[in-house]
Amino acid sequence: MPTTASSASVVAPAADPSGIGAAAPWSAEEFEARLRGRGERYHIHHPLHVRMAEGLLTPEQIRGWVANRFYYQINIPRKDAAIMANCPDREVRRQWIQRIIDHDGTPGGDDGGIEAWLHLGEAVGLSRDELWSLRQVQPGVRFAVDAYVNFARQATWQEAVCSSLTELFAPHIHQSRIDSWPSRYPWIDPKGLGYFKGRLSQARRDVEHGLAVTLSYFRTRAEQERAVKILEFKLDVLWSMADAIMLGYCDVEVR
């Protein structure tokens, strides 16, 4: 399983940019299947998340995960704003801006996902001030998240869209927490699970749009293989975050 957030494998040029002698492109169906097949690298399989799903984490470890993941949550709108800044397509921007609203919320309207995560923090015993202070954010988490935001700024907007496709695998992990946390972590106020409930529908909607962009933009075999590498990079980011959190809060070795 991946253990680094390095983007070196993402930025390497295609071996045969001329296309001469290149393999035939995958069909849209096979391309999508290969993207979905990277779900085996999703952080749901990381030892930290396996222990979490089994109800084995202590309150301190749960709080450590919530506090560190908050750094990721507050950077999602910055990542999406970077994609929009690089995108000249008005129709894409009109759809993509919903992601920023989903997390930042609107004045006098929906509070958004960041606020929902603050409620989760309160439900596990963290104050809002403690979350916003970012004092608990592990260096490895900060490095991985910053690498992801920087990738979105520097890559083409289509490549950054492709990196968002880890959402292909997200609904399952959200549903699992909704179903299992009330019995496995009864000390957590169930009202704090609103973030996971909201993301069930939002992630599926976002995947539909992101997948359509990816399937239409990456057309040659070299481009398609690059798209798979980009998705692997984002999976590495999430895996590296889990590594850093586990090292910081759990008395076990990462693998």
C-alpha cells in the first residue's frame, strides 16, 4: 500500500508524446473500470481506518483523527477554487462552484461541510477553538494536504478534476460510519454525524461530474494511464495522512 504523498509519479511526461507506436486507448468502460479498480488503495484499507471501523480506537485517537482531518476539510474549498481559477470553461465552473458552497456554506443559508465537521469535533469532545488552532495537525498531514492543494494549483484543471475521483470510494466509508459509530462509539453524540450523512449524496453527484470530465479529456492510452497515476497520487495523499495520524496517536506501527 502507498506510504508517500510524493507527486513525482504524476508529473512525469508521457514516454511517447508523438503517439507513434502507442497502444490503443482503452474504451470508456475499461478506462472507468481501471479508475474504479484503484479502490483497493483507498484509505478505508489503512490499519487506522480498519481499527476505526472495528470500534478499536480510543476517544483520544478518535479526537486526533477528527482534529487532523479538519485540516483537510478546510483546504478542500481552496483546492476547488484553484481548479476554478485554472478552468476557462464557464459551464464547468458553474457546476464546480457547488463544491465550494458545499464546504464553506453560504451567508444566512446552508452552514456547509466545514461547519458540520466542527459539530463532529464537538461531538467527540473537541472545542471549536481547538480545531481552528490546528495545534494537533501532524507535520505529515500538513505536508500531504499542502501537496494536494499545490497539485491542484499547478496541474491542468482537468488533471486536478481527475485527482478528485477518490470520491468514487467515499460513500461506502461514510455509510459505514453512520451505521456503526452509534454502537461502537456510543460516547459520540449522534448529532455529530451530519457531515457523513450530507456527503452521501454530494459525493455521488460530484463523482458523476468529475468522471464525465475525466473520461472525455483523457483520450489516448498515455493520457489514460496518466489519469490513473493522478488518481493514485491522490490516494497516496489520503494514505499518508492516515500514516501520520496513526504514528501520532496510536501505539502501533504503520505498514
